[in-house]
Amino acid sequence: MTPALSDASSTVFRDPPLLELRGATRRFGGILALNDVSLSIGKGEVVGLIGPNGAGKTTFVNVVSGLVRPDAGQVLLEGRRIDGLPADRIARGGIARTFQVVQPFPRMSAIDNVAVGAMFAGGIGDPAAARHEARELLAFVGLESVQDRPAAALTLADRKRLEFAKSLAMKPRFLMLDEVNAGLNAAELDSALELVARVAGTGITILLIEHLMKVVRRACPRTVVLHQGRVLADGPTAEILADPRVVDAYLGVRDRARRPGIEPRRDLA
Amino acid sequence: MRGLLLPLLSGVALLAAAAFATLAGDAYALRLATTLCLYIGLASSWNVIGGFAGYPSFATAAFFGIGAYAGSVLQAGYGVAAPLAWLSGGIVAALLAAGLGYCILHLRGHYFAIASLVVADVLREVANSWISLTNGGMGISLPLLSIGVEDQARLYFWVFGAVAALSVAAAWLVDRGRLGFALRCVEQNETAALMLGVDTRRAKRAALVLSSLAPGIMGAVYASWVSYIDPTDAFDVLLSVKPIIMALLGGVGTVAGPVFGAAAFLALEELFWRNLLELHEGALGLLVVLLVLFLPGGIRLVRPRRLLAFRPLAKPGRTP
């Protein structure tokens, strides 16, 4: 088949991209949540993924992480197909994600929450060693003071950081942060973005799924815009955010005032 | 510390019961102690799948019954020695659990409960109809051991006691290890567990198989103990329900909970039997309802002051 041929020929000339989607499509009932999405992300990139509500951002994350199977198309990690694999195998293969709505293990301590990631995907089999690693990661994200509390007792901002620490414990090659910044105040946002920058500095490839454009502009050199399940634009962030099609799709022509959480147009220019 | 202390206490309690039963030489006390060991084994095993993993299994009767039949057929039909037949009961139950794991462990919550409940019914009908193997509704009579009646009673106590101790020890090891971690993740948030690389399917299958071993062995030993089984007795649905009540009584998802719960349940059962012969099952049912409503975490969570205030305790929240 031709895809196999093109695989072979491309690997001769250069390494395959870290993550690649080829025509990924996912339908829910009559709605195309992802419509023929093709995209590649190179090793070490920090890419923003934006789009209005219902654009397919979370479906994108779910398809890549294996929680949802694509109806058509392929997902490749370093040139190897991962679509159709069980989600836990994809996780062990080096793809980590956080959830837009935080998903802690509520009655486990923060340490144990993080230790799970280290133990089952991070290659540290021994519970005691995993807890040790978890303690260091909790200190890295600034949660050492609450490390023994059950996750359910943490504030929302702390639970977001906990999600972050859990995904880092997996030692991922590719990390998708699904609106880790939503609901944070300005100071919390600053520290969250600094964490993202520090993680990017360690060489982990990051996809930052965002609603707030100013976050993308600060953190991501490259931005992909999803709209109605399709890739509407993909390129350097400054250019993308100035693109009139993106502005229209994102804000709508009239109902900009009714959308909380999205900044006014002057901020886009 | 808590992880170490409670199993130690349970062990001491078990030893005390054993000493009491054998030293007293009283047939009634010995029978009670034997039943206690049976209950501890069943409740502690159920707790691995039902408590640690949070999958409400009603398959205990199926494991117990198929173990009882495997042991009985091997002894009565093929003349296999009792200890070997007892072990085979556990192996056959584990094989059933492994097969069952592939079929029903993708179901969650009520669906899993109902699917697991049906298994014992199906097996009961098989035991009723496969007359060439099981003698159907006539049941199977087992060969008696060639030792005295009192020695037999004492022997069965020690065998049940050993299996109970092993199942508590297994639960303790699971709780401390990687599998326990994986099962707690499954119980608290299965989707998040998958995303963190936990092979939830394998963990759940392991839990179900582990929870079937002791019931299978105990079923086979029970058959020898009472020396006769029939389909109704071996696959009695109460065998599935009682271990759940015990775990609820003592504290679901803890190592020591089912041990204390089994003791508390046995005490209540004896009390109800003696005083409410006609109504004792109704009284047990009422107990279950009260437990689920007011004490979802078990009697270890009872605080006298809270009892006076008469407010339901906070349920341990489950995320979908």
C-alpha cells in the first residue's frame, strides 16, 4: 500500500515527526468532532491548540491519548501507528495528558496520586521509589506543603498543579495540557506558565490546549486553530492570531460580548 | 503504621479464637470458630475485587459452588485424596474467574453486579441438569475421613483457619503492592488510571482471580465438612450476599475490615437465629439497608457523638 511506501521513503531522509495525524476523523452521532485533521509536531516543539467551544480540541486530545478511537485516519508516534491501541499502552508509550476537568484519585494523598504516574508509566516499579519521585515532582510544581492531603481536599488551582505533576511523573515524550490554566487567577496563571516553560526546557514536546489567546501568545511559538473539527490555520502564533479568518471563527462576528473568557478583539492584533 | 497494626490485631484475634475453640473442646464453640474462619476467608476475598477495585461482585457463590462440586466430584467419583481435591476446588474456581474476567469486567457498577449475580444461577442449573457428573438434584455424598468425629471437627477448623489466614495475608500483600495501587486507581477513577498507564483490564482480572481462590478451596472443604452437597446448597445466593455485608460492616477496602466484619456478622447472625428464628432473614435485610444508608464506611467509622447527632456519615464519593 502507498502509505507504507511513503513511510519508508520519508524515514530515509529525516526522522519522523514526534506526533503525526493523518486525516484523523471522529464522528459523534451526526457531528464531525474531528474532520480530516492532518498535523505533525516535531520533537521539542511547544504548540498551542486553540478554537472556540465545540471546535474539537478535547476530541483531539482524546483521540491522541487513545480514550476515543478515530473513525478514520491515523495517529503516529515517532512514525509508529498508535490509533486503536488501548489508552494505557499509549500512556506507557510516552503520551501524557491532563484533563480539562481535573481527574484526581480523590481519596489518595497527593503523593500517591503522582506516584501512580511514576509507577505505571514512568518506569519506577517500586512503590517507595515512586513516592520519592512523587515528592520531588510535587516540590517542583509547588505542592510540597499539601503533599499528604487527599486530592479531594486541595483547592482547584492545586488540583490543576497536581494533574500537571501526575503527567510529569510519567516521563512523557509528548505532553498535552488541556486547559490547565482555566479558572486560575493572574498570579496563578503566571506561575503555571512558568512551569510550562521549565518543562519545555527539559525537552518534552508540549501541546497547550487553550481558550485564552494571551496564554498561547506568551507560551507557544506555533499555534494550530481548530474550527468545527477542521484545522483552520496552522503557523507562527503572531501570524495566526492576526489572521482575519481566525478572528471571525473564534469570536464570531456578533456575539463577542456574550463569550466570557475570550478577550476583546484589540487584544488579538 | 496503620497498615501493619490492623492485620496483626486480626491475626491475634484469630489465634485467640482458635485457642478458645480447641481448648474448650466444645462442639458448638468449635463450629462457630470454623464458621468464623469460613466467613473471614469469603469476606476478605470479596474485598479484593469488591473493596479494593470497587467492582461489586456477586460471584462468590459461583466460586464457592464450583469449588464444592470440583472437590466432591474428584473425591466421590475419582477417589482423589481430600487435600488434593480441596486445592483443585480453588484452581477450578480461579479458571472460572479468569474466563469470567474476560467476559464481564468491562461492565461497570450495577451492570457488573447483575452479570456476576447470574453466574451462580447458571452454574446451579448446570449442576442440576448434568446428572452424569453431578448426580443432579440428588446431590453428592462424600466419603468420610477415617478419623474420629471430634478430630474431624478440629481438622476442619484448622483447614478453614489456614485458608482464611492465607486470604487475609494475600489481601495485605495486594494492599501494599503495585496491584493494590492499580486497584485503588480503578476504584477511584478508572479513566484517569488508564491515562496514567495503569493496565486496568489486567489489574481487574488479577483481582477477580485472587478473589475466587479462597472461596473455591473453601467450597471444596465445606463439601467434605458437611459430607453432602446439592446444587441449592452449593450455589446459595446468600454465599454471595453475606461476604458483602461483612465487608460493609467492617470497612470496605481495608485489610482488617472484612475480618472484623465477619466476626460482627457471625455474632449478629447467632443473635438473630436464637431470638428471631422466623424473622432472622428479614432482620438481616434490615441491617443491610441501615448499613448502606448510615455506615457506608463500616463500623470502624462509628463515633459515639456522631451517633447521638443521628446524621448520615459522608459517603466516600465515587467519581464516574
